[in-house]
Amino acid sequence: MHKDRAPEELNRLDTKNWTPTPQLLQGRIAEAVRKLAPEVDAMILLDQVDIPETGVITGTVLEAVRSIAEENPGLLILADSRRSLRGFPPVAFKMNAAELGLFFGAGGTLPVEEIETKALSLAKQNGKHVFITMSERGMIGAHGSEVEMVPTLPVRGEIDIVGAGDSVTANLTAALSAGASLRETLEIAQLAASVVIHQLGTTGTANAGHMSELLEEKE
């Protein structure tokens, strides 16, 4: 499940910027983020570009986020980047197993036990939550000295994973903001992912009603 399984994506068209983001625009984004921080319960840093400094999450913006995190230690900030989270400030991290391996310079498919160990190490290092999606193997979360693993829900027919990773990120953030425990947060995110992957040919979404229905079916 999630972005580890790109072969199950149906047709999609992405448009990207391949040139450096102008410094003036970077400054305006950084200033907007600084102004927004005191007004929100959580922030998501979502970096989906392949070439550094060509998107919204640039070095200038990350330095602003670093300052925000230091000035607002209680503010939840969750980061997700397909290019690895190396160089990101110590905020909450969400990545897939391959990205975790890239972060630590490890190749190949990591066993679950090693993923748990590395996630826990990173959580202790940052002092924040760390979440690792592992496709059909489930999802791992770590915080402090606690580590939890929640299995993937059974697949119910054809799947299309477009939107699943973003839904996981959104629901991890919403759950933590609402005071959910580590395990509750993982379970909510897995419910959302299971809803989304069964919405074919579209960037799926999962609302509370969809998730409640799936939870009733599961029980």
C-alpha cells in the first residue's frame, strides 16, 4: 500500500517545475509560514519534487521552519519528502521504508525489526514522532521509547494507490493534533489508506463516514 507500490497506480499526469524557485518567492513563502505558525495546530511539509530547490520546500523555507519549531516546541510539524528527509529540521517525520533506507544509507528491503530500530533511533534523535509506511507489511510509528506496528487492512478487489500517501500524512497529522495515542494514530491512518486505495481512477479521499463504515466492516 502507499507510494511503495507505484505499479498499481492507474493513469496520471503530473506537472512539475524543473527550474530553481526564485529567491524572492522563497522569501515570501518563508514569511507566510512564519505568520501562519501561531494560528494553526499543525503544519505539514510535503515535498514531492525530484530536484532540490525547485519546489516550495527549499532551504530558505526549511530554515524558517527550523526557527518556528524552536520557538513553538508544542506545534506539530510533520515532514514528508520523496528525496529523503536529510537536512530537514528535527520535526515529526513520515516516510516509506525505501526512504528510511535512503536516510540511513541502507539499500535493499529492510526487515521489519530493523525498520523499528531505525525509526525509534530517529524518533529519539529528533524528539518527535516518526512514521514509516511499509506497503503491504503495514505501518510503524515511534515516539520516545515507544514503537508500534499496525498491519495493513486486507485488499478488497482492485486498487489504485494515487492519493494514499497524502491521505496517510493528513490523517497522521489530524489524529495527533486531536490527542490520539501512537497506536490510535497509526490505525486511523491505515483506515484512511484502505479507503483511498479502493477509489479507482481518481486521487482518493477518506472522510470520517468512509472510515467509520470500514471500521464497522472490519469489526
